Amino acid sequence: MSFGFNSILKKILPTGLFYRSLIIVAAPMIILQIIITIVFFDSIWIKANRGLTRSLVGELKTLSDIYTGKDSEQIDYLTGQFKFNFDFVINVKDEKLPTVSKERKYSPMDRSLRRELKNTFGSTNYWFNTVKYEDIVEVRIRSNDKIIQILFPRERIAPSSVRLFIFWITLPSILLISIAIIFLKNQTRPIINLAKAAEKFGKGDFVSGIRPSGASEIRKAAYEFDRMAKRIDRHLKQRAEMLSGISHDLRTPLTRLKLQLEMLNQKDLSNKMSKDIDEMENMLNSYLQFAKSQIQEGSVATNINNLFNEIFIEKNSKNFHLDLPVDVVLIARKNALKRCFNNIIENSLNYATNVYLHISKSTNKLNIFIDDDGPGIPLNQYKNVFKPFYRLDESRNLNQSGVGLGMSIAEDVVRSHGGSIELGKSKYRGLQVKISLPL
């Protein structure tokens, strides 16, 4: 039961920290004001209104009894006293009571007045209207086949302190909630900035100039995040420089070996050794490519369609088919994305006859599907192919001339952009690579 209630609350309540904090601050205040208002109306205003109304109806009853007499001079004298002392406007009319009720159903003042008039004069001997005039109430009473029209100030049955009470109970609430909003904005802004910096860093962008602010705990978190980001960035740069340096240094002896092989008279041996050297050089190129993928690159607005068209022209293959039904611009690291797509497409072209690339766009996501009609990959190998230096020995070798870094680089690039990469069965009976990138 409690689990279902919590699920409903999670769907109804806002997810943002600012709005949740605002509810924590404002909800008790609003509930307290509502309780105070209800108690005031029930115990003070309604009782005061009932007493005023009962007193007024008593005066109207006295006036009605006066008109049952026969002495016209006495009636005129007492009518004048009522007009002077009670601020009444009294008219006697020879007409029938109106049949259309002007009572407001949800007005406490109208309900109280109706209840007292009904108890005193019965249900068919009175009529009243509280909405015709702004500050005056009209009551008509039947007395000896005459209709007595009485006009009196509204304040006789409506305490004037109600508006003042509502004003003073509402104004401080609005003022306090406004102050709370200002303070909450100042407290949640550092958390929002920290979350944005973490998201940016998670996508592989360089984060600099984090300014700790807010409460001491938030400042501590921002300071530690800044130190962590700098350590990770320094580590990535050192690793990339090391791989790049080792690969570059190994090129020099390989070049010397190539020159020495050209001078050998034994061509058979020379050709075999040249193949080994070429393979080692390809391996070094893969290492360099892996190192480049770790180098920080700025994010720019990248037209995905133009990027795929560039790859299509570079591949220059009639077996590579593009389907770009939508135009998409993505904030991303262009060179890294191009390297990622190149690795996957090149791998598909090596081990399949045809490669089909299709993109689709949803509300907040770009989906890229790369299908081929090759031999595919066993289901139990889907996770392994993303491991660095992992190579398949069976039906499909992802990179015969490399060292198994192509798919690892592709996954690293996609993950650093906040996306996901999945393998599956293609409708062309080969392998499908699905890449999802946030817009």
C-alpha cells in the first residue's frame, strides 16, 4: 500500500531540487495559513456574523410588529426612530414579494441571513438581495398584506475585519515565500552548476574554472570534483603522451629495418620480413589512433549528415549505402565521432558485401543504425568485442591488420558523448551496430 502511494507521489511531485525544497518550505506555511483561516472563519467570523445577523433580524421583527398596529402617528414616529438610530431606509409597498431568489449559495453571510429570517418570519414571508448594491443589503418582509422594504448597510451583518484579516494573513505569506525562493535559488544554483560540470566532464569535455560557492558542503563537493577532474585529465594526457611517444619511437627502428631489407639479396626472406614489419607498423598506427582518441578535443556544432557524406566520399565504395532522411546538428567532438564511425564502417566493409547506414531522430536522441550482410558475431561475444586488444578468432575477425582497438575506441567515443552503443542481429542477416547520441 505504501509502495503504491510512494509511486503516485513520485509521479506527482516535481523532480528538481529547487522545487522540492520550495515545497518543503512553502507547504507547511500554506497549510498553517489555511488552518488559521478555517479556524478564524469557524470560531470567530461565522459566530460574529451570526450574532450580528440575529440582532439585525430582531430589529426587523420589531419593525414588522410596529406595522401591525393601527396608530399611524405611532408607526410614523417609530419608523423615523429606526431610520435615524439604525441607519435604515424603509419603504412600504403594495406589491407582492419577488419570486426569483438572489441568494448566493456559497456565501456564509447569505446563509446566515436566510437562516435567521426563516426562523423569525417563516419561509414565505421574506426576500433579500445582497448583490444588487455594493455596500447595501435589501430585505423585503410581508406584514399585514404590505411589503416593507428595508435597506441597511452591509457592515451590519458582515464584520469589516474580514478583508483586513485576509490581507494581513496573505501578504506575509507571499513575502516569506518570496524570500524563501530567493534563498533557495542561491542554495540550489551551485548544485546545478556542479551537475552541469559533471555532465560536461562525463561527456569528455574539459572542465575548468569551477568556482565553489553555496553552503560549506556544496563548496567541499565542488572543490573535490575540480581536483578529481584535474587528476583524471592529467592521467589521460600522460597516458596519451606515453602511447604516442612509444609508438613514435618505434617507427625509427622499423624504418631502418625496411631500408636494410631492401638491400638484402635473399628476396624471399626479405618479402616475409617486410610483411612482419608492415604488420608491426599497422599495430603502431592503431596505438596512435587509440592515443589520439584520448586527447581532449573541443565540442562544436557538427552536422551529422555532412560528416557521413565526408566518410562516404572517402570510402568511395559502391557497397556503402547511406540513408539520411533527417538533418541533424549535434554538439560533439567532430574528429572523435568521425574516427568512431570510420572504425565501424571500415570493419563492416572488410567482412561484408554491403553496408547500410540509416539515421532517425526522436525528441532528445539521435539513433544511428549500421547494418551489414556479413557473417555476424556470436551473441556471447557481443560484450567481448568492446574490450581493448580483443580479437575474434572465429568467423569474423574485427580487424585483421590491427590489434583489436577499433570497437574499443568507438565505444569510448560514444560513451564520452553521453550515448550508448549496442550490437544486434541485422535484418540483412549480418551484424547491426546501433548508436544512440543525446541531442
